[in-house]
Amino acid sequence: MVSLTFKFNEEKVADAGLTCDDLLVQMREHAKKYNIEEIEYGVFAKEGPDAVAVVGMIIPKIIRYNIELVDFLEEWTYDINGRPEDCIEEARYWEGRRGLQMAR
């Protein structure tokens, strides 16, 4: 199974006048388009031969076009068959390489 988990710092989200649901809109739209299931709140999963591609393809889109989302995350994990990758760490790497701006 392939999954992508979003866990938000709810205090930061509320301080910004947002909700976690607001921040999950992009992923939920992506999930609907590619038949990815939200198996629990903020956890999106899929099985099958296209799972790695369709679940993972949203990650660079978020990093490139919605980098501010990362500022609200406590955890953002891409897991392929029990092997988790820290997407926040990857986003910070690309932030440095591409001059993207994330709050600290």
C-alpha cells in the first residue's frame, strides 16, 4: 500500500484563520481524480500498480505551487509499503535549491 499522511499543527492553522479541511482541498481533489481513498482524516492511500505514481505525483505540485502548506504541517509522510519518507524534509531541501520561501 502507498499512503500520504498530512498532520497539521492545528494552532498555527487556526491562527491563520484557516481549517485543516481548507488545507486538504488540493489533496482531496487529487484523490478524487485518481481514486485515492482517504482512509482516515488526512491519510490518503491506494493499492495497485499505479499507486506509487498517482499518490506521489501531488508532492512536487505542493512543493512547487503551494509551499506555504508545509508551514502548517507537523507531519507529511509518503509511505511505500512500510518505508516512510519525510516530505517536510524534502520540501526544505528543495526550498534551499530553488529559493522557495517557507516560514519557520
